[in-house]
Amino acid sequence: MSQVRCFVVKLPPDATPSIRRALRILGDPYSVKIDLEREGMLEFSSSSPSYALLKISLICPSAVIRERKNGMEQEVSDAFPEWVEDTFVCPSKNCITAQPKEPTKARFKVVSVNPPKIQCYYCGRYIDQGALASQLSQDSGL
Amino acid sequence: MDEALKGRDLISVLDLSGSELDALFGIADEMKKYAKSGTDLLKNRVLATLFFEPSTRTRLSFETAMIRLGGNVVGFADPSTSRMTTGETLADTIRMLDSYSNVIVMRHRIEGSARLAAEIATVPVLNAGDGSQHHPTQTLTDLYLMRSEFGHIDQLKIAILGDLKQTRSASSLCFGVSRYKGVKLYLISPEPLKMKQEVKDYLEKSGIEYIESTTLDQYLGDIDVLYVTRLQKERFADPSDYEKYRGSYIVTTEMLQRAKKGMIVMHHLPRIDEIPLEIDYTPNARYFEQAANGLPVRMALLSMIVG
């Protein structure tokens, strides 16, 4: 079984709700558990954190992420996954993923983490940080 | 017959390596012998053609190619004659055609539709154009003509003129030339119709030099190929924008007199008013040969993928 690792994320004050939402959406398949949250600070634990780390970096490139190990905070050296799935949707109405009856799952290639930029696997369009942030802010459920 | 492509999908021209392009063009040379007489290479094989958008050259050359190779063709050129009009999904339509045919050729206005079809179908799917993104077999035809004309594609200086933002043949050609060395592109368009950033980033990543400009004149003495595109009227959200840019670039005989010796004029066709009829009679015009090459090129592709 993979070891559970703990992370401390320091955020600009207005970024906390977006990051919290992104981590909650990740859910159980990625074993992400939010341990503590307050304004400008969030702690989470996970046994497979690379996807969560990528998601945080895409949504908030200025977030400072450190790993807590033996009571000490250290830099994170994980490599980001090349692809990101779920959470984001392609904003192009002319993309096959925007056709509600077709059996597609949105999938994006990570072009750049800072500045954040992902590219739709199906239509090839870029989705930049503005569009990523906009998608998260549109959901008022969290 | 080269078996490297057997059973593979063709969604983007980038699905083919440089050596695979060379092999395909070599077989296209051979196929010219059978373009009228035919062979029985694909006897008892069935090609399904699904054209959800209008097509003349691509559909008819694919169908002729399959018939010349001894195979059969089913499908539709008008989606209103299919069950899609009753709300059947693309996915379900593909599942059916998958069971009837040995290869599927499809064109759709929705980007990524060919990729979805390829995920669903067990038989190869060949993209005959999806939205403004990919048109790999047009690019094969374009590259084949350049190879035939110049004996090489490396080092060519190619100007692509017109609606670069919405013309899939233009973006697809950019992807295609990235398989060759030392090609230089001149991307000439009105400012709002510039090539998509995604394509330009790919060119940079691939080491392909390109220049963007709104005017062609200063490059006429340098370029080997003038690739003209039409404004994609059907893709303008606002019809007044189409009218605004219509006629932005018209090739004239006076321009051709100032062009580099041996420069050829290509067009993916159909043309609207960007190439007047008098250009047809100049030694530079190659767009009809370009379209005619679609037959041996698609015969080669089908034979390599299905044969």
C-alpha cells in the first residue's frame, strides 16, 4: 500500500475556495483528504498526490506547496502528470466533448503549468488560466 | 506492399512519420498506373463513407479509389438521409458502420469527432476533415504534388494565403510540413484570420521557421509555393465578417509575373473569387493536378491501411 503523504499549501487569500473545490472534486480515486483549511492555508493528505499537485498548480500557479515530513516542511519534487482528466470542460462548443449525448470524457494535455495552459485532446484548443478559473467560479455548489 | 500502416487510423497527418509519408507517396506513384484501369487489390472489402459536411473532391476521390481497387462503397453524402436526423448519436452510427465495413471515412463539422469515431470503431477510421482542425488526406495530396513538382519537400518556401484561422487544409498543411527539413512558411492572412496559436506553437516546437504577415507582395520573389485558401463562409459566426474579408486576397497575373521563377499556385478547392479563371491558363496553376492527385494518393492510403 502506498504511503500517505501530507502537504501544506499557502495560497493567496481569494484562491482558497477554488483549490478546496478542486481537491474535493478529485475525490476518493486519488485518495485526497483535506485535513485543515483556513484563509490562505490548506493542508491535505494523499497516497497518490501528483494529480492533486498538478491541479493546484494549474488553478493557482502562485500557490506555495510544501510536503510535511517528520514534522519538517520540505520542497515537493513530484513530477506532474502529462494529462489531466475530469473537472475541466473544453470551452469550445464545436468540440465533440460539448455534445451531451456522445460518450466522451474530457481529457487535456498539460502544455504548461506556469502559466497554466492545457490543450483539449479532442479538438486541440488551448484552455488558459482565465478559462480554468472561470469554470471553477461558475460552480456555486462548493 | 508496406504493412506499417495496416489497420491504423488516420486522424491527423501527424499520425504518419516522414518515412511513412515517403512510402505512401512511392505507392501513389505506382497507383497512377491503376487510376483508370483498376486492380482487385481490395476485392470484397467495403469502404463506409460518412459525410456530415458537404464534399466533392474528398468523397468522390475516396469512393473512386475504393472502386478502382476492386472494393465496394456504402454510406451517405447527405446526413439528412441517415438516422442522425432522429437524434441517433455519432457513436451509435459508427458502431453500425463498424460492423458493415472494413474502413470508415468520415467528415464532420464537430472537432474531435473523428477521434471519437476511432475510439469506438474496430476498423480503421480515416478523417476526411473535422471542423477547422485536421484534414490529413488533403495534406497528403498537397505534399505529394509538391514532391512531384520539385522532387523534394525539404527546404521549400511555402506561403499559405487567406483564412488561416478556419481552414483545416491550412492548419493540416502546417502539421504536414513539420515532417520535413528546412521548410519555411509564410502565413499571410487578415489580422483576425491568423493561424491558430496552437498550430504556431507546434511549428515552433518542431523547429519550422515561419513569418506572419497581412501582405504577400514582399515575399513573392522568395516563395516556391503559393497555397491559396478560400474564406470559410460556413464557419463565420457573423456573416458581415465574411463580407468584410471577402476578396482580401486575389491572385493576379501581374503578381505571377513578379513571382519567383517556377513558383506554383495551389488551392484545396473549391475556390470562390481568390483565384480568377485567367490564372488557370498560366504556367503557375497546379490546383487541378493537385485535386487529381487525390485519387492515386487515396488509393495508396486505402491499399496500405486495408490491404
